Amino acid sequence: MIPKFISSEYNKYNQMLPFICPDHMNEGIQYKNYATLLASPYKCNYCAWEVRNELLRTDRNEIFEYYKSRGLVVEDIDEYENKEKPIKFRCLKHLEHVQHSSYSNLKNTQVPCEHCRVENSLSTLNRNLRSSLGKWRKESIKLCGNRCVFTNNKIFDVHHLQPFNEIIKEAVNILNIKIKDKYTTEEYINIKRLVVELHNKYPLGVCISNKIHNLFHSLYSKESSIEDFYEFKRRYELGEFKEILKDIS
């Protein structure tokens, strides 16, 4: 410690006294009283912070591997300082988005990617709301003559030409409600009412056998458009999927 005062200026035990730490001279003058100096194992606050950061530090390779094990790609491992500092990463399922989380927070987070969390919550809401579509389903089945539009089979799924998830997103956006894990009773009732109402502005569903339905979504995703369906139907009628469907149990 390099004192920046003279002995005649010292007059009491808890007086704040100026000093410079020889290890952190660039930080300039600091202040500490004699009582604190006796009690502290560190020369100055900067010394204490360095020791704390070193204790918090975890091996970079261990950090990298842990993020990787959670399905995350670290953007710049060289940015890592300690387990409390946020690190940039991308989720393997959502590579277009850069996100941030410290190693410490990641350890305590079940789903680290915010976009995955929204998708999970949306899937739950999707399942819960399907029971409210009884009228829409009956009208869709009636329109298709109670048969699959591809095979004429009487065992089928009812496919949304306008993706159900998109209708749900539209409803929560209109209501200015975020997609989340839990809703108040009022929020849920309002979402349910509006989802049913919004179905009226889109075409009814289409009856499709489960095997063909799964093939369609594997090719065009869950967020497929009406145009995607009619393109798939055209390809089906041309026999493009005959061999593929033969191999699907």
C-alpha cells in the first residue's frame, strides 16, 4: 500500500484514508479506513474482485462442452471471463437468433433457448384449444364427405389449411398477450373465444389419412400454407409419393 497522506492527518480509527495499490496504480487513489484494512486480506477492492473472479472462473473447454450438451453453439468462447458473465450463443434449432446467458444461469434453466420456450408453450396451448374446435371439425368432415380426400378412407385426421399455430399467434397478438406457460382464467377464455372466431375467416379443414398427413408435414413443416397443400395434392396425384407411402407403416 502506498499512503497518500501524512501521519499528522490521521486522527481516528475509522477515518477514510487515501492510498494507491501498487498492483493497481492505474486505478488511482482509493480510500479505506484502518479498521477495514486490518480486517481485509486484500490490498484494495480491485485485488478482492480479481480473487473473486478467479474463484468464479471455470475452465473454458468445460464451459464450451456444457453449452454444446444443451444444444447451443457458443459465439465467442474468448469472451468468457467467469460463470456469472453472459455469453453469446445460438440454439441449434434457431441459429438465426443470437442469445445471451451466463454459465451460472444456464445451469438453472430447464429450456435455455427463449424461442424453444415459446414453441413449447405454443404446443401446449395448441393441444388445450383443440377441444374447442368441435363445430369446425364437424363442418370440415361434412365438407369432405366423411372421407380422406386422397384415399377415400373413412379413417383420417382433419388438416388445418391455415395452420392452427398461426391462428393462435394471430389471436394472442390481437389480444396483446404473450405466449407463455400459464394464463389467467380470463386470458385463456379470451384466447379460446377468439381462436374459435378466427376459424370462420379461413377455409374449413381437409380430411387426410394419418400416413399422408404425416408425410405432408414432413415435407412442408407444421407452418405450411394453403398453397403448400395444393402443391402437395398435385404431386400426390402425379404419383410422386407412391413408393414413399408404400414404405411407411
